[in-house]
Amino acid sequence: MLRLVLSLMLCVTAMPSFAQTSDKEIDCGHQADVAAAIVEARLNRVAERKLPEELAKTATWPEKYNVLIPIFAPHFYEQKRGDLESQDIRGSTFEQCMSLQK
């Protein structure tokens, strides 16, 4: 979980255009959507190397959020699938993002 928090902090600080060009709730919602889609792909046994192509097929977020995939993916792919099933990844990612200061 610490890695996810650090990744979110990196995203917010490394890409200030995300925070400056969009409302924080919308931005955090898109980040949470990306994280949830990665977990869903992990649960469906999508290989990590094929993740960007698979998520591009069903992405509901703006294209600029695709840069989060290689940042978030290692965190979720090093966890056991069974551990991911019981977590509300979208909700926890959204809450963590909203708690970060702009």
C-alpha cells in the first residue's frame, strides 16, 4: 500500500498538468479508474507486458492517463490475485488521491 501511495504522490508531483488542467475529483476519478482496470486485468490473468494494449481496448479515461499504467501495474502485479479480490481498489485509490494536497 505504501508503494501505491508513493506512486500516487509521484504522479501528482511529476505531472503537474494533471492537477492544473482538471478538477481534482475528476482527476482522482480517472486515476482510480486506471487502478481498478489494472486490478481487473490482473484478476483476468492478463500478462503485465500486454496490459497497455488490453486496457487501451476498453479505456474510459482520457488518453493522458495511460502514463499511469506502467507506474501502477508493478504494485498490483506483485500481489497475489486472491489478495486483490477482497480490496476496493477504485475507492481506496480515489480516497488517497483526494487526500493529497494540490
